[in-house]
Amino acid sequence: MSTQPAVPPGNAEGRIAVVDALRAVALFGIIVTHSEFEFLAGPDPSPTYGQVHDFDPLVSQLVAAFASGKFFSIFAFLFGLSFAIQLANATRKGAGFSGRFAWRLTVLLLIGAVHQMFFSGDILMLYALLGLLLIPMRNVRSGILVGVALLLLLNVFGMLLSLLQSGQSPEQQRAAAEIGAQFQQMGLRQFEIKSQGSLAELARINFGEALAMKVGFLLFTGRLWITFGCFLLGMYAGRIGLFVDTEQNRRRMWVLLTVGGAIALVSTAYTLLEPASPMGPASPATVFIVAAQQATLSAFYVAAATLLFWRQQGCGLLGALVPLGKMGLTTYLMQTAFGVIVFYGIGFGLMGQLGSGVAVACGVAFFVAQAFMARAWLARFSLGPVEWLWRSLTYFRLQPLVRRPVAPTVAVS
């Protein structure tokens, strides 16, 4: 089977509208997830954190079951898809790819480092570093690519780690309890600095203790290799042109919708009845079920949104979200700005005071405002501001930003 990716047809600018719509959907889920936790991006400072109103526990449970991890998976999937499309475009033009893409990721790493100063939940640095591994994977046969992706997505490594941890001795259990106590203390320290500290204190803890804890979280929960599995699956989707509106792809989407939805229904019911620990499930069976729920529910969301977009021919609500998805990097960073200003001590300092439900409502309201802002911005400009900066630094020259007016067509009699 050929490893050359297919390029789905896009609009006049070479973009694929349904992919931009999916990116907007992912960003909606991301701001809901971050808002539910009031952008803390760290361990709970107390068991009742975020529980201010009677409805807050229900909101937290619903976000954990239907949003947490799922929309990050979609975002990562679209990153791998974009890699495949860029590779195909470079191949078609006969242009070099690997060096330019590696430098592009280096720029993204620098943007992510600035982001990490303000928000310890940054994913850009992770994407930049894992993205480098896509370069040697670009010539791997599709069958192997999908097989590796599924092993990573289903957290097989996490299952093995869980098996190794299942027979702990009393000494190991005491050590684990001590680590848990230290973890709780670090959570309290991070909460205090994020909710009350200065910018210098925030940057220092985000590049120190919080960064180390994030690495541990990525490894302990399997999120590290699950993210790369999403990259690989996205690259495969780009190869086969999955987002071209054809009868074959509509059938594929219906299979994802029905099969993925059925598995997600059963696994979601399990996770609601047996919620896993925030720092990772205890048994290999739970590891598998949680991973399967995340993967299949993400697939269900992608298939449902894609089929709806195709049915409405790019109009309707999803069509209105296309501009927001087109400037996805700017949108993602603006969401952090919203969270820092509203919840952090260097802003209004409302962390821990609004409650999960009100915080999510505020996040959704800001997302709606972003959709209108993105539409207004792209009516005048061709790129989002951060996308423009990223592209300019990638190509070592300022890129066109202001849209050129289109000359009216004059009929010749």
C-alpha cells in the first residue's frame, strides 16, 4: 500500500473546511474541560475544590465522562492529519519537507514555552516534541501505522505498568502513601501561587514543580503515548483522504458513528459507575476501559460532526465555527488568557470561588465570543495573529496578513 498521503480538496485557500470545523469543536471541549477545573491544571488542593453550588458535583462528573481527554484526543488527531496534508502538499510541489517541518515545530516549542510561563497545562511543547517523531514515521506502511496507533491509543503500556504495580509489598505501599502526601502538598502550593502569587512566582513554579508533575502525569496516565497514537491515526486519515465527502467516506463515518457510539455507551456507563483516580486507574481492566471510552467517544464526536457538516454543506452552526478553527492556535492561547485573567491571582483571582458549573458557563460564553471575534478578524485578515507569527518565523519573512480586496468582475458584452 502506498504511503503517500491523499490531499482532500479544500477551498480557494487550500484549506479543508470540515477539518477547521472539527478543530473548533475540539477547542470547545478543551475550554469546557479547563473551565470546569478553573484553569488550575494541577492536583486538587482539597477534596471539595470547585464544589461551591449543589449542581457542581454533577457538572464535574459530566465533564469528566464526556469531555475530559476526548477533545484533547481530537485536537491531537487533527495535528497528525495536518502533518499528512502538509507532507502531501510539499510532495506535490517537489519541495523539501523534513527540515522545514522540524523548524516549524521548533518555533511551536518556543511559543509553547512562553505559554507554559502562564499556564502549566500547556500542550504545545508536548506537540512540538512528539511531532518530531512523525518525520521518521512518514514512510511507514499504513497497516503498521494503524497497528501501532491502536496499541498506543488503547494504553497497552499502561496496562502492563498496572500489572507490575498490582503486587506491591507493604514497604512499597508506604512509599506510595508518602508520595501521595507529597503530591497533596505540591497541589496546595501550586493552588496558592496560581490563585494569589505574582507573575514571577507563577512562571517559576510552572517551569519547575508544575512542569515535573505534568511529565509524571503524562507518563503515569499514558497520556504521552496516547497523544502520539492520535497523531499517527490522524496521519493515516490524511493518507486515505478520510475527510473528502465521498460515498465511501460517508460509509466509513457511519461505521465510526455506530460502532464507536455503541462501545462508548457501554464504556461510559462503566466509567460513571466506577470513576477512575485522577492520577490513573488501578487495574489493567480499568486502564483498558478508560482508554477505549476515550478513543471511541472521540471517534463518535468526529464522525457525528463530520456527517452533520457534510449534510449541511458547510452551513449551520458548524459552518459558522470554521473561522474559529482556522485560527486554532490563536483561539487556544486566547482561552488561556481568559482563564488567567478570570481565575489567577495576577488577574481577578476567582480561582476556587465560582464553582465548576458557573466556571463552565463562563468558558462557554467566552467561546461564543471567540467565534464572533474570529469571524470578524478573518473578514479582514487572512490568518490569525499567532498563526501569522508562526508562519512568518517558519519562513524567515513577514507573511501577507491583510486580505486584498477582490476586484469586481465586469461583464463583457
